[in-house]
Amino acid sequence: MKAVRIHEHGGLDVLKLESRPEPVAGPGEVLVQLKAAGVNHLDTWVRRGVPGHHFPLPITPGADGAGVVTALGPGVAGLAVGERVAIASGYSCGRCEACLSGRDHYCRHYGIYGESADGTDCEFIAVPAASALPLPAQLGFEAAAAVSLVFLTAWEMLMVKGRVSGADTVLVHAAGSGVGSAAIQIARYAGARVIATAGSDAKLERARALGAQETLNYGDPAWPQTVRALTGKRGCDLIVDHVGAATFAGSLRALAAGGKILCCGASSGPEIAADLRPIFFKNLAIIGSTMGSRGTLPRIYRLVADGTFHAVIDSVLPLTEVAEAHRRLGEREVFGKILLVP
């Protein structure tokens, strides 16, 4: 089969399309022929490397995928050859207290495909049967591959940790990102007022089409003051911030008393300088979040299938153009998700 491989960290040139043996479904596993794979910022971090973090090289990147079951390993029940499935981006031991209580993303052995094990930028993948989730009839492969990681991440931040409600004002940074475009939709689904930021007028227009009531360009250094003006000087209850260094200090200023920053990444850099005084004076909270419970995904798939949520797909490229996908994502030339098809 064809698979993208990373043997060393570096630029776009380290992405190699290679011929690999087709995997075999082992005990408790299924073999899936992939029809679409999503590209995430995570893939670019795996390619470039992260100081202090070990990635098991060589590795096939890609955390999102959807396709058809082509073989069942020994002991697999509840799935059939020919069944349409999505790959749950995260996997865990399935036996510990966290896993058994529906908090599998807290498992000590939790991993993400494409980061800690070979991922979905390939033609076939063998995964535990529990990681192959049946798709509703109305949900296509490309939509499923576009929503799995980003909607799960945004749902965990807003619905679980943020407990968003119709009484809240939510600020979503980087509306053109996969997580940002999902967060706008989830916050509106909960009835919240949404303010979105992006770096261009075109992206702000698309954010409004997704449900953001107000938008502003985060390139304007006065954006925190604009947010406070829009909220009658009160500030926002929840801020979805995965940009990091470039926005964090402003996010603190834009929070209402008792507000929360929900952080799942740091695309502009992880090092921040913050004034601690407003954090304790205003009873603010900074809440980190990675992924979410695998049990949330079937609900997300149903909500996409029935039209409540929309898979925001920027473009679909052949697997051979993986380097172009990484380039465009790194240059922020996308709105939503880029997909790769074998």
C-alpha cells in the first residue's frame, strides 16, 4: 500500500510517500481501507518535532480517517466486512478506571493516531475494533474524516469543561481553523452568543455564516477592548484559545469575572507572559483540554448527519499532495479542514 512516512523531523521535504506492506488485522482488530483522511495542525507538529517530546519515528501521520472494513481479526464481533466506519482519533487501554468511566482520554496509556502510533495518511490501517465507529447512512467518508478530531476537541472544551449555556458569551479564536469552526457551531448549538476572531475579512465572513454574531480581526491590537465594548464592558464567559502566545494576554483581559479560558493548543507558541492579578481578583480559570471521550463521537456523527453541524471542508487533495496540505495549513491559507484521499 501507499503511506506517508516521516523518518526525521524537518520541513516539507521529510514527508515521503512510500510503499509499505498492507497491515494485517490481529486479534481484536479490524482492517480498514481508508477513503479520506483529515489533516490537522498536530500533523505539522509531528513533522517539525516538539522540543522535549518524543515521537516514535518513523511514523505515518494522520489522526482522522474514514473508510470501509475489509477484514476482521480473530475475536472481533459487532462489525462486518463492508461496514462504513470512522477511525476514533484517540485510543486507550480500555481496562483502567478512566476508560471504564468514560474518561478514556485520561488513560495513562492514551495515544493519538499519527502522533504515538501510525496514523491515517495511507491506504489501509489496522486498528482495535473499538476504534472503528460505524457511520450513520447519511454521513459520507469525507465529512466523517473532517469532524472526528476537531469536533471532539471542541465539544470537550465547551460542553464538558466549559459547561456552555444559552446565558454565555463565547469568544472563539482562529475561526478558520478546524477547532475554531467546530467551536462556533457547538457554542451556537448550546444557545450561546458567539464572537469570533480571524486574520482576514474573508474568514470573518465565513465565521458569520457558521453562526458567529460578531467578528473581529485579531491582527488589531485593540481587539480585547473591542470585545469588552461588544459585551458592555462585561467580557466573555468562555474563550476558546488554541493560538497561545499571540492571544493569551488579550484573552485574559477579555474575560468576564468568573470566566474561563479553554486551551487545547498553542499554534503561535507555548511561552506566555501573564499578569496573575486579574486571575485571582476576577476569579478566572485557565483550563487545559486534549481530545475527549470516544463515547462522544457517535453523537457528533449523528448531529453532522442530520444537518445540525456541518463538516467545514476547505479542500480535498490526493495523498500525493500531502506536502502541499502541510504548507497551506502552516501558512493559514485554509478555512476548515484539508482532506487527503488515497
